[in-house]
Amino acid sequence: MLPMLVVIWGVIASTLQSPLLPTPVEVLDALVRESGSGALWHHLGATLARVAVAFVLAMLLGTFIGIAMGRSTATNALFDPLLVLLLNLPALVTIILMYVWFGLVEVAAVMAVVINKVPNVAVTVREGARSLDRRLEDMATVYQFSRWQRLRDVWLPQLFPYLMAATRGGLALIWKIVLVVELLGRSSGVGFQLHMAFQVFDVASILAYSLAFIAVVQLIELAVLQPLERRANRWRQPEVAHA
């Protein structure tokens, strides 16, 4: 399917002969040029670094908040209105506010991404915390598990599918938000390069950076997320088989 799309793209681009629709060869040339100069790796690395930091912070904060809300009715009642507010707050508004309040600095960029991601993680993990098996809780109490043992041996195995759902959904969201953050207020990253290319209508560079970014996202999906998802499904298989 993909080769056919490339062929159709090439035929249409060759027929139109327009700078607004470069041929696949022109996009490949731009990709090789940016890669050879080192610009591609520099900006791609900057974007991935922001994604990694924001993702780790958002997952830690969201997991902690989600478990607390799922295990405590009072905590859930206290934080639920704020969670609903943040879930419905547009990402663009958060980004602009962070830049206005803290300036065009790296901390503001990462905070904007984290604030947009934490509510999604918290909501997903909260549902997992609510569904924890009470019998396993009773067993942990009888055997006098410590808090760490309870978290490691009782909660995390049951929360793992919910954490995986939060991870996949979170990465899909963070990729998009980071590019907007870079476009609006950073001097490096794929989003910044897309902005620069847009200003001069360099469609070949726009497509080249976009394809490189998509390739990295797909690599992470195939090499990291799908194996983790298979592991999550294996954990649930004995329960299904027993049922």
C-alpha cells in the first residue's frame, strides 16, 4: 500500500510541477541534506529530549494522583473538578500561559506539556485503582505487606494494563503538543524547523522533517510499546483462561 501511495504522489507531483508539492525524490534530497549537515539529528534530538522529560514527569505525577483518587473518595471529590477543568482546557491556552508567565524558557515548554498530559494519565489510572481486587488487598494485610511490597506485588501488576493505555495515549498526545510548543517558543526541535520551513514555503523540508519524525514515532511503537502491550496481555491471559 505504501509503495503505491509513493508512486501516486510522484506521478501527481511530476504532473503538476509545483513547488507546493515536491516529488518524493526532492523530499528525499532534503532529508539527506538535513541529515548530512547534522541539523536533522540536532533538532530531532531536542524534540525527543523534551518528549522524554515531559513523558516521565507526566506519568509519575498522573499515576500518583490517579492512585490517590481511585483509593480515596475524599481525594477524588477534591481533585475531580480540577481534573475535569484541565481535561477541557485547550493545549494552546496552556502553552501560551506558560510562556507568558515564565518566559520563553525550557522549563515553561516542558511544564506546558506536562500539565496537558497529567489529567489523561490520572483519569486512566484512577479507573484502574478503583478496580483493584479486594481479595488481594486482604491477603496483603494478612501477610503484613509493607507499602512498597503492596505497591510492587499487588497494585502494579493489576494497574499495568491501565498504565500501558495511559502510556500509548500519552505519547500520542505529547508528540503533538511538543511540536506546538517548539513552534511557538523554542529555537530548536522539529516544531521549530517546521515553522522556519513554513515561513519560506519550503514544502520539501516540511515533509522531510515530518517523515523523519513519523519514522521515529513508529520505531518507538514497534520496538517499545507493542512488546510492552503484549506483556500486559500475557498477564491477563491466565485470568481469561481460568474464567
